[in-house]
Amino acid sequence: MSLIDSISFPRSFRLPRVDGLIQWIVPLAIIAIWQVASVTGFVPTRVLPAPSDVALAGWKLLLSGELVRNIWVSFWRASIGFLIGGSVGFAFGLANGLSQLSAKLTDTTLQMVRNVPHLALIPLVILWFGIDESAKLFLVALGVFFPIYLNTLHGIRTVDPQLIEMGRIYGMTDSELFRRVIFPGALPSIFVGIRFALGIMWLTLIVAETIAASSGLGYMAMQAREFMLIDVVVLSILIYALLGKLADSASRVLERATLSWHPAFQKR
Amino acid sequence: MQTALRTSLPETELASRANFAPHARVVREERPAQTIGLPLSISGLRKSFGDNEVLRGIDLHIPAGQFVAIVGKSGCGKSTLLRLIAGLDKIDSGSISFGDEVRTEDIRVMFQEPRLLPWARVLSNVEVGLGRDRASKDAHARAEKALTEVGLADKRDQWPSVLSGGQKQRVALGRALVSRPRVLAFDEPLGALDALTRISMQRLLERVWRDQGFTAILVTHDVAEAVALADRVLVIDEGRIAHDVVVNTARPRERGSAELAALEGSILSHLLSADDRT
Ligand SMILES: Nc1ncnc2c1ncn2[C@@H]1O[C@H](COP(=O)(O)OP(=O)(O)O)[C@@H](O)[C@H]1O
Ligand SMILES: [Mg+2]
């Protein structure tokens, strides 16, 4: 995903209402076809339960409180893991973008660690932490770290040097230069990192929860599989998709609020 | 013709001219007596980048408040000279001195690119020019005044991205002016503008220079622009000042007048002859 793709997309948010509805036609049609296919027996419910069955399963779990509890646990893990990994990644990105010494000291090491797929560490992480909370948090934080680190670093390094020179000519101190020139200049790239990281955050959590957990959405899906409750399995998958979409939308709103100066976000 | 045209002045003559500056005095009498401009003396200035000897001994005196244009073929070192004057690069040898103690706010530069902060509104961009006074109480008022001077008061709350090229350059001019600089250096500030915008910007430059009395040093590749605006045109060739041409035509100048055209022609022929040698 290039920077241009990600920043030019929100234009569609500005489109008139009718166009806003258009994007829902295809998903709704798919659900309708799916329902018809299930009811007529074209797709056996052992393979894929009807949307109405999935909704019913969701309703039951909601009433029992199990659904809310599991969503909350997953949400909490995702947020804390994201905060930890994101802050550390951001801090390293800043340090290595602003200081040659820091970059020389740590960048090579970090680039090497980056080449280890973090999910490959699951067996090791289970040995270290058991199936404790810290295992999931560690994996999410590790997964989130790199996109934020790399994009913060890239953002800072690619701030227009002419603007930096301008800031210096006009007597900005280092902290002013950072606040008024470098950080705002790096922000579009930082947001690209955040959006990448959100995707990785959910992916990591799903895998970690299905393999080693005693609560959460992934655990709920694995339990349901053991009892052949395919409607709950499908429900879990759909909720994951929904949460992912929510996180992405939240980051877009934040992006639009902070990058309103950017031509891609302006009303035309 | 009032125009004095000098070619390849020997150094001694340059030095005596520096103390004397009769032409500049004539020009300055047309302007308000209290000039805030600083005089500028450059002697034996050299600058190389690796093996590339760009400036090979520049000797120059600019009296306070003079409007000097610098022309020369591309790559002859005009920008380099300007950056040295503005203190943006290190001098190899020689010296540049202003007649007075200078603060950083006294010397401002305008580039071909406006270099506005895209994430700051027009008014905040102008406030950047206040330097250390940015935090002062009257910062807003001063920025607004500078914005009015460049005719963009109504754009104060816009993002730079919605402005035209000429408007962006005017914001950059407002930012350069807001600290009341005593020397203003321009590096082809109008180079990227269309012909009509250029002419209105030239008028604006001349007006603010006359109003404020700073010493102006304008690098341009447009000889017509140089003779229309400047008191004096310097031609740089082979790292030295090859010609020092005084433009005595009274202001306001009539663009395209025979007098300016003749001067432009003679400067162009200098530039072309320099080009033939290479
Ligand atoms: N920072 C630099 N590093 C190396 N060479 C440079 C640098 N700045 C300018 N030069 C060289 O110095 C010469 C003069 O450049 P410049 O002053 O920009 O010319 P111009 O008269 O077109 O403004 C050119 O040959 C250019 O390549
Ligand atoms: Mg140049």
C-alpha cells in the first residue's frame, strides 16, 4: 500500500449520501444469496450455516453474556498490545530518524529481527509465558512494532529538507523544528504505519487466541469447532472482520482530523 | 544616456568605488531618508565544492538600501554567493561583513520554492518569519500587517495548498518581511511564475523595497527583470564579478522603454560572449 493510495481514498467519505449507500449493495446482495442458497439446501448447513442461523447464534451468545465477555477480552488484548508495540516502535522510529548515532546503534539489529516472522515465535513464546495474557500481548506488540517503527523512521527521513532548512533560517530551535516541521511532515507516513499495524494486530491476535488461550474470540471459535458449532465459528470470523473494519475506520477519522491540511483530505 | 557601463573593473578601482559609491548615493536620495538597510562588503570571497571552484575571489561593496541584481549563466555560482551572504553555507576564504551587528532576523532569504509549511495556515506561515519573536503578544498583529502588505489579508486562514503559485510566493515574501529585515536576498523568487504574475510580483517587490528600505540582492536569470528592478546589475562569470552595471533610470520605471532595452541588450551580449567562450 503506497502513501498515495491510503490518503486519497477517504475522498469517498465526502461523496453524497446516495454514493455512501452504494457500497453496501454488494455485501447485502451476497448475504441475501447466501441465505437463499442455505434455505434451498444448495449449500449444506454443515458446510456453511445460513446467515439467519449465524445471527441466531450471536443472539444466544449475547444473552448469555459470553459474546460480550470474549469480545471485550480480545479488544483489551488488541489495544494494550498495540499501545505497547506502537509506543516502542514510535520511540525507536523517532530516535533513529533524528539521531545518526541511535540509527547506527540499533537500526541494523532491528532490521535483522524484522526478518523473523513474529508468528514463528509462538512456540517459544508459549515456553516463555505459557498461555498467559503476557504471551498474547507480547506477540501483538511485536507484530505492531515494525510497521510503526519503519513508517515513523521513513516519515522523518523524508521530510522535505528545504522545509527543514527554512525552519533553521527562521531561527527555530530543535524542539520547535520537531514540533512545527518534522513531526507534521512525518505524520502521513506514520498513519500508513498505524493502518498496517492495525491489520497485523488482529491477525496476530486471531492466531494467538486460536492456539493458546482460554478466553477471547479466537478461543470461542476453537471451542465451537470442537463441539461442531459451525454457526459460532462463522460468527467469530465475522466479528473479527467487523472489529478490523472498526479499527481501520477509527484510524481514518483520526487521520482526517489531523491531516486536514493535506490536499487529499480537503473538500472540493 | 545616464547609464554607466563598466567592464572588468580592476580590484583597486572596485575598492575605491566601494568607499565612494556615487551612483548609489544618487539613487538613495529618491528614497525616504531613514533606510534600515545594511551595507555589505565582500572581499576575496572564495568557495569550492570539491574540485569545483565556484567562486574565485568576489570583491563587492553594496551600499545600504541598494537594490542589486545578480545575473549569470546557469551554474555560475549565483545561488552559492547568495547562500554565503545569507550565512547558509561556510565561506572557504575571504570575508563578508555588514556595517553593523546583525541578528539572524536582519537577513532574510526568499527562494524559488515558497517553502511554506503545508500544515500551517497562511497566517501561521507568516508568523514563522518572526523568528524568536514568534511567541510575543503582537505576533498575530505583525503577521497580519505583513500579509496585508503583500495583499493577501483575506487568505489568512487558508491552507497553502489552495493558493496559486504567485500567492504562495507572496506569502513567502510576507514571511520574509515580517521581521523587518535589513538585507533581503532573493534566489530567483519569480522563476517559476507565469509572465503576468511575474510582472505584478516585480511591482510588489519594488514597492516593498521602496517602503521598507532594506538592502535587496536579487538573483535572476531574467535580464529584463534585473534592469527593471535594480539600481545595479552584477554579471558573474568564471567565479568573479565580470561586469558591474549601474542602472540610473529614474523610478518608477517604464517597462520596455528604449533605455532599459538598450541596457538589457548590452548585458545580454556580455552573457552571450561569456557563453561563447565555453
Ligand atoms: N552543495 C553543493 N555541493 C556540490 N556542488 C554544489 C553545491 N551547490 C552548488 N554546487 C555547484 O556549484 C556550482 C554553482 O551552483 P549554483 O550556485 O547553484 O549556480 P547558479 O548560478 O545556477 O545558482 C554548480 O556547478 C553546482 O553544481
Ligand atoms: Mg541558482
